[in-house]
Amino acid sequence: MRFSAVVLILTVAGIFLLKTALVFFWQKTNDVILSVNAGLPEQQEQPVNSKKPADIENQQPLFNPPNEIKAVYATSFSAASQTKLNYLLELIKNSELNAIVIDIKTFDGYTAYDIKNDLVEKYKAKEIRISKINSLIKKLHDEGVYVIARIAVFQDPMLAKVRPDLAIHKKSKISSLPTSSSAFVSSSTLWYDNKKLAWIDPAAKEAWDYNIAIAKDAVARGFDEINFDYIRFASDGDLKDMAFPFYNSKTTLKRKVMKNFFEYLRIELAGVKISADLFGLTAVNKDDMGIGQVIEDAYVNFDYVAPMVYPSHYFSGFLNYKNPALFPYEVVRYSMENALKRLIIYNKQLITNTVSTTAESLVISRKSSAKLRPWLQDFDLGASYNADKVKKEIQAVYDPASSAPELINGFMLWNPSNVYTKEAFSVD
């Protein structure tokens, strides 16, 4: 009995030691595997065939674009979402809409697709939200959709951060004023608007070239038109505390800066369809409102001029309305009547001024084909914007055009969430 007990004890102990050794060996082996895997790139843990195929070749602009553009706006995130894109395509297919405006350089300064540009790469200003931009353009073109690339220009927090020498700074925070370029080398003194966003000095020519390079890449991809937004001086925030590295208010008007930029765009993007987003009040104001925008300066340099005639954005008391948002037809019609009248007058003056055969007058004459295509409100602000209100806006675009319908080129609808009131423009 004693011998059997010893054998039993030894057997149990052996099994226990063997199991312990096996567990220890498995744990150490597993630790090694985890350690090795932790150091590998993520894609190496995926199946070999899971690599996403490359984008297709660059596309050509739409072969037979619509004569009149009726567009909706889409963020880069919406354009990248199959669900949201399908929604927008269905909206377009079942309505009078025929175009889409897509962010390719956003309010935060990031480019939204894999652009091949040395400066964008250097500044790390690329956030790929649309993985295959060429394929997206082809998909939209295959559906007959006119595709517009939107570029936010001088509101650019990313560029301001990496190139503070091009940005607007707080006058109260810098050690010396614009006489010394060394005052603008730190991002810690950047000026911010009410949304806490930094801005580029609109007189900084390097910023002009930077944005034009992005536009040229978009053209090469097959976009049908380039839409420029935030082409102005800042309009909110502590405007008295701004210091500019290039703009000098004592020697140059803000209007002159913006006019020079508009002319530069036209020269650098010759043959490209370009449009300009302007404040809605540029249609009725004769001055530059402190932001440098005068509508006639856009008429001479852009194919399409897009005043943002959102009724909610007009001041209380405009046309004697306490809340202009409640009167979409009246506000939009008044703005479009004035914009159209100024365009007609401008064209008549242009004809008078181009009877000369000088090279300069001939160049001006070739730039006189601008058309109006306003941004309209399809979002709730100041009032609930139902189908009736959006319809009234659209009607207000066309009613003043009886005298010169050829000068109206449709409309573009803005909703920041990209959800639109389809009843306002559906085909009956």
C-alpha cells in the first residue's frame, strides 16, 4: 500500500509539473507572438488579397454639361459615404437638380483627397476623406451630374499654423508691427475669428499660389468647375486687433487686394470654369463692406458669380423686415434684381469701354461673360425652411430675369448637414 501511494503521488506531481510547463511554454510563446505582431504594420495582419485597389485614371470634364446648373452642396464626408452619396444621387435623379458641389479644401484647411502636391505634403494639410476621387467623379459623370470642387481660401487654420508668416496675427500680442517680418513667425500670436478659426492674410501671394495649385489638381482630376469660397477679409472677431504681414491699410484698399486676387485667379486658371462665393449684401451694397468684396470685380473675372442670398443672414430691418428669414421671396428677389441690374449696367459700360483696339481692352472684352448663380438657403435659421420657403427662393431667382434670362445660370442649395427639402424641387 505504501509503494502504491508513493507511485500515485509521483504520478500526480508529474502531471501537475507537465501541465505547468505546458502553460508556461504557451504563455511565453503567445507573449512573443503578440510582441512581434505589435511591431508590425496593421495591414500585415490582414489577408494578402484585402489591399484596396488603386484609384482609376484622371477623368475628363462632363462631355455635355447642363446649360443651367442646379446644385446641392456636399461635405467631403458626405461625398465619401456611400449611403449619403446614394441619397444625393436619388435626389438629383428625381428632381430638377443636376449638379453637386463637393468640398475638396475645407474650412479647417485640409484637402479632402490624396492630392499629389509638394506643399500640401510638406504642411501635412491632407486628410484623406475621399479615398478615390477619380472614381467618384466618374460615378457622378456617368449619371450626368455636373461636379463642382469647392475650395475655402483665406479661412485656413491649417496653413496659418504651419505658415504663421502668411497669417493674420493679434496686434496686441506681437512685439512689433508689420514693419518687421519677424513679428509673424510664431503661431502663438495668431488672430482668431468668433469661431476660433485662423485666417491667412489675403494679400499673401504665396497663399494665392498654394490654393491655385490645389485648384489645378482638381481640374486635372476631371472636376467641371472650381468654386472659391472665403475669398475675402475676415468679417467677425476683434477686427481692430488684426495685424497683417502683407496687407497695408495705409497704402492699399481691401477691395484692391481682392480684385488683384480675382484677376490672378482668372489668369492662372485660363480656360477653367470658375465661380466666386460672395456675401449676399454685395448685390445691394456699393462699398466693399470692409471685407474687400465688390460684385463688379467678380463679374469681370469669374464665369459664375454666387451671392449667398440666405434670407437668415440679412440684418434685422433689411427691407423693413424685422426678421428677413420669414420673407424668402422678397429678400432673394430684391437681391437678385439688384445683382442682375448691376451686371447689365456693367456689361453696357464694358461694351462702351472696349471700342478701343488696344490689347488691354480686348483682354477685358473676353472676360465679360459672367452669369449669376446664387446660393439659396435650405436650412433652418431664423425660420423653419420648409418646401414652400425654398420654392419661393427659387422662384425669386427667375422672376427678375425676364429682361436678361441668359444672365441667370440656376442656383445652388446649401444645407450644412446635406439633407435637402426634396418637395421643393422634385419633378411632378
